[in-house]
Amino acid sequence: MQSWVEALRWSGNHLMQMEKMGKKARQVYQQKYTPEINYQQMMNIYQTILK
């Protein structure tokens, strides 16, 4: 519980860093985890298994 409170306090005191982290997380998502990318990764796995 204490670490959760500390994390919330840190977040509230570092809004610029939180914004930067959010933008970076969105960028990573768009590069690696969109539905289209996940579909292609899954198809690659299936093709590898079937070989």
C-alpha cells in the first residue's frame, strides 16, 4: 500500500515526466501492439508451427 501511495505522489509531482512517459508508451504501442501487428505475429507463429 505504501509504494502505491508513493507512486501516486510521485505522479502528481512530476506531471511533465508523466506526459512524456504517456507519449512514449503510445508510440511503443503503435509500433508493436496494434491489432494488425498482433494478427501478423499470430499468423507468423501459426506458420512456424505448421512447418
